[in-house]
Amino acid sequence: MILKVINNVSLAFTDSSASTSALVIPSGVVRICASHSAFITITTSAGTADNTGIVIGANKEVILEVANGSFINALRATSTSGRMSISCVE
């Protein structure tokens, strides 16, 4: 599948929850890829991630339907911190 990238945000995550700003997602679809395993939550305002969130494996890609203006919150799932690429795609 070929996806067109509309915009991209990079989010560093550690053992403390990190949050994006409100995301501009006109297509309603995001592609997320993390350098190391992480937990994420998707919220309507800046929130937190914990170990009950969605797990994204290291160097794995996930495509999710997300409302425009959502926040993505991340927390490392292992002892290694990392960086997450969050792209609005269509």
C-alpha cells in the first residue's frame, strides 16, 4: 500500500509519559513507527500513557484512525527510551 504523507511529528519518549501537541489530521489516519517498543494512548487533550495503552513494537508500523485535533501520548515499554514518528497519511 502506498500512502501519501500530509505532515509528520516526532515524539521522544522515556520512562515519563510524553505528549504531542494537538495533531492536524485532516485525513483521520495516522501512521506511527517507534524506534523502540512503546505504549501509546490517544486522547482529546494532552494526557498520559501508561502500561495499559496500545503497544507499538520497535521498528514496527501501525496505522490508526484518529480524530483531527487528537493528542498521542507515549511511554517506553522497555528500559530503552526512543523516538516515535507520527505521520498523517491518506
